[in-house]
Amino acid sequence: MFRGNYPAKVDEKGRLKLPSAFKQLTDAQNVTKFYITSYDGKSAQIWPLPAWEEFEKKLAANIHDAAVKNYVKWTSTYGQEVEIDNQSRLTLPQHLREKASLTAEVAVIGMTKYVEVKNEAMLQQELDARPVTDEDHQKLAAL
């Protein structure tokens, strides 16, 4: 499981070095290919390709649902399969880098099955705008 927040930088060629804690997890599963995508253009999701393919099967089974179709359209628009290089770097798709402002300081956040990459300033604004509420706590307690 991916967890935690690791500050990082995206270099001038659009490459992000996968934090070592996350790299260890993917190495343990022999993962070298990833699917990088977004459902909103505000952040990048980095999925180990096997995990994305598993999720994709669920999407495919429900492709006639309007919400699923919309999600697939967004994730396909921003999506790109990439391979990690020998220095643990992944190249973020240019269109997504530009749209989500992933060009310098970023936060690399573990989201259990995937890693989210978000512009550091935009992440702080998002956290400030939507704190965890009592309703959220109630939903979590029901899990």
C-alpha cells in the first residue's frame, strides 16, 4: 500500500523520481511499467500497470454507465503508459504536466493503490478548502 507524502521536484524534462518508499513497494512486486493519468486534470495518478489493469477490468464491465464512460474518457485523455528508468524516474505526460502545473515543487502522496502527484501550492489550497468533516468521520467509521 502506498502511504505518506513525499515532497519532490519535476525536472525540466518532465521526469519525477519516484520516492524510495514507493519504489521499494513496486520493486517488491517487480513492477517496471506504470499508467499515469488523471480524472480531473488537476493532479497525476501513477498506477502500477498491473493495478490499473485490474481496475480497468471493472471499468470495462460497466462501460455503458454514464459515470464510468466519463471517467474512462478523462483518464484516457490524460493517460499514458510509461516505464521507470534506471534512476527511478517516470516521465509525466506533457499535456497533464501543463494542465496540473506539475513543473516544479510537487507532493507525491500515497493513495493506497496508486500515487498522486499534485502541485504543492495547489495541494495546500485544496486541504485548506476541504478539511475532514464529522460526516467524513461517520462514513469512515462505517467501513
